[in-house]
Amino acid sequence: MSNCFHIYQALAVCCLPCVVVCQNLVPNGDFEEFSICPELPNQIDRATGWFRETGTPDYFNRCAGNSGMGMPNGYFGYQDALFGDGYLGLAVYYAVGVAPVPKAAEEVAAIQLSQPLQVGVPVQISFWTALGGDGALVAARMRLSVPGIGIRFSTVPNYDSLLDTDPAPPLYLVGAMTDSVSWVQVCGTFVPDSAYTYVMVGNFIPDSLIEPTVVFPQNDNDIAYVFVDNVSVSSTGSPCGVGLTHQNAIRDDFEIFPNPALEQLKVKCPGTNGIIDVC
């Protein structure tokens, strides 16, 4: 398929107590902008710019209050937003007995980039994810966690070849999350081989290569569910981290210099000896 990727890089990580990003080509990558408060599952289109690619992606926002699509005590898990008031929810793996259901039934959300990627020009891609599944909706409580939640790009708005024969996406979470409290950042560098115009979030790893982990044994549904926030595609040079919790990702005491800056900006993170050059 002309819209498929080669594998350039599965995961590139570093651990830092603060996060700085460059211009984000993903409009509403933090899910803060919306048209109407979500009232029910399957309303990702209420987050401005986002749409359903496959399955029934969910949109959670604090404005929904106690409706089940609010936070922190939502239908599919107890989780506050990483920053702000909104995030995405996705069922990223279904199983019936010992066999997974067709890949196209899993949930994928997408949005158009603010400008096409340039062929051969590296970009920094990242997102934050947290484990869901054990939420307020008893009938929908889920047992599993899986690796594979990631990002894929496309030149068309309806990418319908999510098959087990597809190559791996350029960025995905390698291991299964077992901590249902922390947000985890996944990030890496990608060199586009086409002028991609859409970014998608979901699990694009072939189910035949996924080994589910039971995280909530008290629940009945063999499904894995995750939350996603702060999806970013930007010029390279931004630091990125993995394994940061919500609490220690929020810092307002780092040092930025020189001020004013003409060509280069430096960031000194508290508790570290390193200085980070950023764009």
C-alpha cells in the first residue's frame, strides 16, 4: 500500500523531569478545544478537528461533570487529564476467547495536520498515554493491557488497511502498561517518506505479535483500553521523556536562558545537571 510506512524507529526515549515542545503540527493535540461537551461514548468528533477512523473512539472532558464522560471518574477508568480538561479514550485490543477480533474493530482516532510533512525532513513525534479499563461503567470493565499503542501517518483521511500484514508504525509503546495511575510519554524521531497530511492514534501492531497482560483480574471483558493526551508532531530538537507521572511532569521552576534569545534557547531542569538546547 502506498500509504504504509517502513519502520524507521520503534522508540527513542530519555527521562527528564520537565518537558518542552516546539510548534505542534497537530491541531488540538491536547484535546482542549471542543464543539459540545461529550455526553456518551463514541463522540470523538466533539473534540475539534478529530474524527473516527475505525471503531468508536471516546472523548472525555471535565465539562461533562459526572456523566461518565467527565473526569476523573469516567466510564472506562479513573484518570485526570495530563494537562487541562480533555483527552482521548481508545479500546486498543479486543479478544473473544483466545482469538482477537478483526483489527479494523479496534479504535483509531485521526486528525489532519496543520501542514504536510516534508519528505526527508525529520520530525519529533510524541504522545502521552495512561491505562484505562477499570471505570465507573461496571458492564464495560476490562481486564487487559497490551503494547502497541502508537502513531501512524497517512496522506488520505480514511485509512482502511489496518491489517496484520501492515508494517509497524514509526512510534509505539513497546511494553504493556501495568500502572493505572501514571501518564507515560512515548516519543521518537521519524523521517517522512511521503508528504503525510493526517496523523492517527491507535494500536497498529499485528495482533498476532501481541501478548496481553491481565491487569484487572476482577473484571470480565478481554479488552485493553487506554487514554491519550498531548499528541505532538514537531520539528526535531525537543526533549522527550518516558515514565513521567502527571505530578512530576508539571513543573514551573525550570530556568530558561538567555533571555532574550536570538538563535538558541537553553533550558536547565531542576534536579538535573544537564542543560537542554531547544528550538
